[in-house]
Amino acid sequence: MCNINVTIIDMIALVLLSILLSVALFGIILLIIDKIRGTHYSCDFFGWHNGNDYREDGSTFDGCSCLAKCSKCGKEVMQDSQGNWF
């Protein structure tokens, strides 16, 4: 017979891993829906913007941040010095 000893720490780790995988799967499903339907769940719900629509001449760059428009929803967004879009 197999003797399996499962401790409380093992159970907590399993629950946390399950929650983490569920949240990741939810995010991936929303991104797939965004791509297929052309909706803006990632912009509206999570605040994830894609600011690739900025000027090449650098007129929107103020030294530490860059202004652009989100290519999905059209909202004006700002890129900080670490590369995050807000």
C-alpha cells in the first residue's frame, strides 16, 4: 500500500497554485476573445493598452514619458520610463 502524507502546507500550496492557474487561464481566454471579436476587454477591464500609435519625430516625448493612442480602443495613454502604458 502507498502511504501518502499530505500536510497543511502542501494543501495551501495546491490551492494557491490552482488560483494562480485559474486567473492566468481567465486572462488568456479574454485575450483570445479580444482578438477574435475585436472587443476591448483587455483595455476596459484590465487597463492593458497598446500604445504603438506614437509619432516618430519624438514630439510626444518629454524626456521620461511618451504620449500615444491605444491602437485597440483609441484612448490617450502615456508610457512611463519603465515601458508601462497608463
